[in-house]
Amino acid sequence: MFKSFFRKNNNKELKKITDVDDNIFTLACVLVEAALVDNEFGIEEKNIIIKILKSRYNLNKTNEINNTLDKAIKISKESSDLITYTRKIKQNWSLEKRIEIIEMLWKVCLVDGVLEPYEDMLIRRVSGLIYVSDKDRNVAKNNAIKKLNDYK
């Protein structure tokens, strides 16, 4: 009972905080989760998330992207609610777009040159929650590795 009370309040607070498109914020939150999973959110990870959001949504306003990213970081640190975001992704995005999200997660996790077990586990979990198969997850990983230098 108390968990649902806090979730509802948290969701209301989340709506107040976000002025940007819900899809952008959802993606930012999932990518931030990947960056924070190893407890080392470095400049490389921040830069790649910014580049992903800019290219994915044709955003030019760096200030708006930084604000969105800061809000996503704040929300992720306060309560790691991956289910809310993966549910939105699963329900509203096509399989092709969901596979792209897994590729983006791989880019964030691999940008520092080290794949921590927690990062791999998070990507496996997100893949399962958004119904991306193991085969597609591996294809996304290979694509991310090939394209990673373009984001550095």
C-alpha cells in the first residue's frame, strides 16, 4: 500500500520536473541508469548520452539537453524505477526502436572501454523487459561496437 502511495507521488513529481517530450525523458532516464549502474558516471558517458539524444531527436539546444540529463540523473539517484520507463518503451515503441535503445545502452556502457558485469546484467534485464530477444541484443551490441568511435 505504501509503495503505491509513494510511486504515485513520485510520478506526479516527475511530471512537474519534466518539461521535455516524454519519449526524450524516458530514453534519457534509461541511458542514465546504464551510466550509473557501475557508480561511475564519467564525462565520456555524459557526452555520449548527450550525443545520442541530439542525434536521435535532432536537438540543437544544448542547455535543454543538459537540463533533461540533470533531471534524469536526479530522478535515477532518488529512486531507480526502471520498470516505469521500460513499460513506456515496451508499450509505445516498435521493436525496431526498442532494439535501437539496446544499442544505445551498449554504447553508454562500452564508451569507457570496460564492460562491468552490472552493466551487462542491466542490459540483459532491460532487453527482457522491453521484449528484445538475445539474438537482437547481440546484434545491437555488435552494431554499437562498430559505431562507438563515431560518438567519441
